Amino acid sequence: MKIGELAQVAQCTVETVRYYEKAGLLPEPARTQGNFRIYGPEHLERLRFIRNCRALDMSQEEIHTLLDLADQPADGCGAINDVFDQHISHVNERIQELTHLKKQLRELRERCASEQAVDSCGILQGVASMEIEAKIERHTHLG
């Protein structure tokens, strides 16, 4: 199938297919004499795998690792478990960050209990006077 057909069947865009190819996640397809890319079922299967990993919020690095591991079907799956354990840890860190963010937003929202002039808005005053915390050093794929 051509790139447009692959994208349609995989429910993504042509640009997404090209991006994953360029990133080395999707192998380069064969080409016709007219230099059109020709994709097979293995490309569709791999593209769906990549998209499913992205739906799980996995990084390209994690997906590369999983694909490399999947390409060694006789090996044990311990390394796959390690990738998932690490990803779960990343998700837990992100949940903590989002919980903190939600608390900050609620506190700001509570500063404005009734309709008033914008220049008296407690939310805007709160945002303007916030002390920005040092950026959290993430040890996750989110950076």
C-alpha cells in the first residue's frame, strides 16, 4: 500500500508516518520504480504498535527500546518489564506534579468568590504575586 493508504488504515496522518520513519521507529519501505513508498502489513503492525505506545504516553526512547526488544523474540521479557516499571514511575511522578498543580489552581480560584472588577480580581492578583518555585528536575522522559 502507498503512504496515504497506510495512514488511513492506521488512523493517522501521512506526516505521522513520515515522522516515525525519520525518527527510526518505522523501517524505511521499499520503493516502486516511480520512487513511491510501498508499505506492507509489517509496517501497519509496527505503526499501530507505535501509536498504542504513544497512547500510553511513552517517549520515543521507550518505544525504540520496546521495538528493539520486540525484534529479539527469543530473548526473555525482563527488559520489557523494566521499561514498563520505569514508565509507571514516570507516570506516578507526573500524577504528583499534577496534584500539586491542581492544589495551586484551586487556591487561586478561591481568591475570587464573587463577580467584581478585573483590577480587583483575586485570581489575577494571586498569579501576579506568586513566587515561582524552582523548576522541578525531572528524572522522567518528560524532561
